[in-house]
Amino acid sequence: MKILLVSRWNATCGISMHAELIGREWAKKYELKVLAPYLETAIDWYHVVIENPDEDYVIRGYEQPKERWGEGKIDEIIFGDFDVIVFEGGSHLLPIKTLLKIFPQLKAKKVYVCHDAALRWFSDDFFKLNFDAIVVFDYRYQEMLLDKYPKEKIYIIPYPCYPIVKGDKYKLREELNIEKDKIVFFTFGRQPLNEYEDYFWLVEKLKDRYNIKYLILRSSKDKDERFPESKVLEIRRGAPPNETIFKYLLAVDIHLIPKRKDQQDIVVSSTVCQTLGTLTPIVFPDTRYVELLDKEVVKYKDKKDLEEKVIKLIEDENYRKEIISAQEKYVKENSAEIIAEKFIQLFKKL
């Protein structure tokens, strides 16, 4: 089977993460080409390049449009002899007007993976594209799209997880220069600093009760951002590959993920799916990002709830084991290998 995957790649965003997880699995068994955006055109806030070289099967060959759903150059490879072409949204990041012109010439089956969180993120032109299948992550996306597509054209395939990874916690602390005698909280990424407010509050609240550190690995391009003055905070800079992120997560005790609490649109947390397999407990605001998850993450409603649950994670070994067990079960059921195969079965059906 020959597959062309049109998507972001090696970038710090959920679109890229999804494509990499399934694409690297496909590359093990099938003939895969990835058509990724020219880096000089993918300059929005969400797209930060990971410190990882592109694979040989990756071609930088389309322009992310300057205007949403606009026009953009697309490499001739798209007209190649493929069985399936998979387009990863969001739709506003793809050159939709250009695709509209060339779609009738594409002989391959065409599949769209929906990362779009609401109907307003689509253009009228997008719905003129004749996809053979639309893939969504859960029933919420399917319900959103029922006004636009028949139900039999919309397929639910969950967002994939990285497989379980293991490592020696204290050897990794030595390698990463992290103190061995501290309870270490960890956050990575480039979320706006106002989303960290609860966690900054938390560590100040707990610093006299426990010997703690809050280690933050920032991939933000803003080097002038201001963090609170605190003896328990350590800020590092970089956007390393997943292998390095996993080392950090295996070395620490609790993974704190900051997220906005007023999100109304349909979303999943790619960061959760990226990191569950380290089996380091994840703390997350109780928002739409994790509304379909249960014990796989520790969800909190307010600061008091956050404090109580983190203390329980630290002091109650049975509670911690319960969280880790739920993580492990979810990862095994939704591993990248399993999800990639679900796509293959869909392709064969089309």
C-alpha cells in the first residue's frame, strides 16, 4: 500500500504529534511519503520546530496559506501513484483553495483527519472537497459534523498514544542534572504563563511541607517572559525530541499540564496522549481536554482540589498505583501501533 500523509511534522503541536505517531507506524510496513509544510510558511504560534531531523520519507513541499483556507503551492508529488492520501487538519492550515482546484485530478482515496474544534474552523470551500472518509477522535466531533456529512462517512478512531516507556529514575536524574532527594514536578511546552498560575500557587503552598522542585522546560520563543521569583522553580529552554521529554518524565514524580479553563470547543489533549506511556501521574484542570478520560489523569476543579489531590499523590501509594494502572490500560488499548492499524483497515474498506 502506498500512502501519502499531508501534515505538519516534527513540530510541537497536536496535528504533528498525531501524524508522527501513525505515520512512523505505517512506515514500518508500507510505502509512506510525508508531505509537510515549508518551515518558512508554518509560522503560527502553535508550530515550533522540534530539535529532530526529518526522516528520508519526509518532503517539505506545501505552503501553509497566509490567509486561512487560502491558496498555497503544493509539490507535484501529490499527483503520484498513491492508494491513499491522508490530510491532517486543521483545515485552515491547509491550502484549501488550491486543493479545490486539484482534487478532481487525485486518483487516490482521500481521507481527512479532523483536528478542527468547531464548525467555525471550516470554510465553505472545505466542504466542497470530496473526501472518501472523515476521521474523528470521538463521538463529539462526529456529532458536530453530522450536519455536513452522512454518518457512514465519519469514522471514529481515537487519538493514539506513545507506547509505554521505562527507565531508571535515579540514573536519569543524574544524567539530566536533577536532584535525587527532591519531589519533582515537571512541565514542558510553551503554554501561556497565565495558565501556570495554579501550579505556581501550588508549589509555594507545598514548599515548606515537602522538599520539592518545579522544573519547567520551555519551548516558547519568547526569551523575555517573566516567571515568579521562587527558590523551588527551575527554568530550562529547548524543544527536544520526544525521547528526551520521556527521560525527563521518567525522572520526575508528577507531570503538571497547564491548560486554559474556559475552553468551550471540542478538544483532546495531545500532550496527555504523548506522555501517558511514561506512567508518571498527570495533573490536569478539569476541562474539555480531558472530559472523556477518567482515572488516567488527575483532574482538579479549583486550587483547593488541586492541593488535596497532589498531596494524595505524594502520600497515598495506593492512590498513585491506581492512577498509574489506569494510564497503562489506556495506553495499551490506544497505542500508536493499534491506532495505525485501524486506519489501515479503514483504507482497505474504502
